[in-house]
Amino acid sequence: MSRKIVLVTGVFPPGIGGMQNYYYNLSKYSKHHMTVLASEYPECVSFDKGQPFRIVRGSFMRGESVDFTSWGRLFRHVRRLLRSEEPDVTVYGYVLIGFIGLLLKIFSGRRYVISTHGMDMLMFRKYIGLNQIVKLILRKADGVLTNSEYTRKRVEDYGVDPSRIGLVNPGVEAIFDRQEKNAELLKQHDLEGKHVILTVGRLVRRKGHDRVIESMPAILQQIPNAIYVIVGDGPERGRLEQLAKTTGVSEAVRFVGNVSGSERLNDYYNLADQFIMACRELEEGDVEGFGIVYLEAASAGVPVIAGKSGGASEAVLDGTTGLIVTPESHAEITAAVVRLASDTVLRESLVLEGYKRAKTQFQHENLAETFDLYIGRLCARPLPGKKRAKKPAIQRMR
């Protein structure tokens, strides 16, 4: 049975990132009737045209962050949309936005689900007041959607009934696949004859770009033609560029910046001899909830190395589909990179198993089916305080 769902999210394409793709592909492949309320972006009008679901844009956010001075506008947007759509359930893509869901459940009896991604389950714990609000939002929700077993456990830490928690991993787009190296990119970045080590991801501390750069002197001693290619941008770029200079490896590090479009990104994956993201958990609760880039690389036939952090060990099965290292250990990072470069049997085994897993378990159609079943079961439950209508006496006697 098809249900009506409203998704309220601050991050959505044409914005770039894992969460943006996660919500977009759930909306695209779900067989439920989806309506998305998202913040405005440049070029969002052209993006929204032709999508197989309705997108409503609002000016209640700045970029991809909730504007705390405009919660009233956000609340009015949500309430107005719910009145026009009358959905079976509303999914909130950020736990604090879910406070609106809590209010509307108390005063209007509307079902709501909170979608969680790992970091959001840690970042408020040191703030007693906010942490209590998050706990209330989660416990009163009709359901909580998680992106990994790691995130599920963090949700359970808040005392949420495990039967109300659903798990839907991020998925891999079919466009990510094996192909010949792009000769133009090889020439552009001077990578011909090089052993390319690739990271794709936003330049923030938890991704561990700095740990790989710091390991490059030792890597170059054993793989003299190694080049570290970094695709992505973010607030850490200046610090990372300076780190490459002070470490003496700036000639062996390439900062590509953001790459638009999955097809172009697939070109970069196919340049790589190996992929690494040595993600780590920071004290402020910044953690990798899953790490879909590992599976994108695996889909392109590239062996992967992950940091031991958050849900990364679910995206990469250590010794089966990739290698997992302690992100604080330069020695482990170096050893893993050298091992993938030198052990042909291991590398081919990891590539084969990683490719098969990415192309089956993590395809969007399969994950959307899991999402649809979860929403269907949730909506089949009677709303709290609503009793099932009694059958007429004449029917009860039969």
C-alpha cells in the first residue's frame, strides 16, 4: 500500500554530499508518494524540474544550516505543507528540526520519524539542555531511521525502543563502475606512470586527510612514484596545503577541489590504484556515520582503506572488501598503503569482493525497498490514543 510521506530536510541536491544523495535517492526510488521540503540553493529551480516527486523550497535556512532566527518561518512552512498534503508520516532529516514533529504530534496527532546519521547522535551530549530535548524528540518519535548499525546503537543509547528503529544504509549510484583511465585527467594532473592514492570527501578534520599527508614521507620511501590525490573542498583546505608543504610532500599531493556530477567523479575513482579515507572520531562527537565513498570506490574496482571510526567498519569489511587502520597510526596507514601496492593476490581479492558487495547489497532500488517496508509497517500501527473502530454487533455474531 502506497503511503504519503513528507520529508523535511536542510540538505538536498543540488547541494553536494552524502546526506544530500541519501535523501534524494530515497525520494527517487521509493514507491511511496514523496514530497520534499528543502532549503533553497542556486540552480534549484532547474534541478527540481522533471523530478519524479514534488519538491517545495523554502528560505528558512542559510545554505545547509538551520537558521535559528527563523524557526517560526520553518514551522509555518511545515504546518502549511502538512495541511495541504495530509501525509501518513513526516520524516525530519535533522534531529533538532524534529522538535517541530514533536509539537505537531502533541497538538495534532501527526506521526513523525527522525532520520539520523551518526554524528548527530553525539554532538549534543555535552549540552545538558539540548541533550534532553534530543532525547525527548527521539523517544516520542513514531520511528527513527538510521544509516548504520553504529548509528542504531547510538540511538538506542537514548533509550529508544529498538522495535521502532529502522536501518537503511546509503546506496551507490549505478554510474560508479570500472572503466578505462581518463587520459585527459591523467595529463591534467600529471599522473601518468604514477601510483595514485585517492581520497574523496569534504575537507574536514574527521576525514583524516592530514593523517595520510603526514604518512606520505614514509609511503614515498617504499613507493617513490606515489601521488596523493584529494577530491573535495572544505574549511581544512588551507591547513592541509600548508601541512603538505611543511611535511615536504607538496609535489606528491594534488588538491583537485570539488568535482560536479557522478560521471566525472567516477573518472577520478578510475584514476586510482587505491582509495583511502582514514576517518577518525573527534572529541566533539564528529564521527563518520557510514562512508558511502568506500563503496563508490569499490564499485569502480578500487581497493579501499578505511579508518576505524563510527560506521566505516560496516562500509568496509576488514580483510574481505578492504583494510581498516587505526587513523592515529601513521605506521598502520603506511603499512596498509604499501601492502595494497605490493600484494597482488590480496588486492585482487579485495577488489572482487568489494565490487560484488557494492553492486548487490548497496543498490538504491534494494535500499528504497527496505525503507518502504519500514514506513509501511510504521503506518500500519494505530496512532497513540486512537482506538480501532468496533465492528457492528451483527458482524461480531457471525
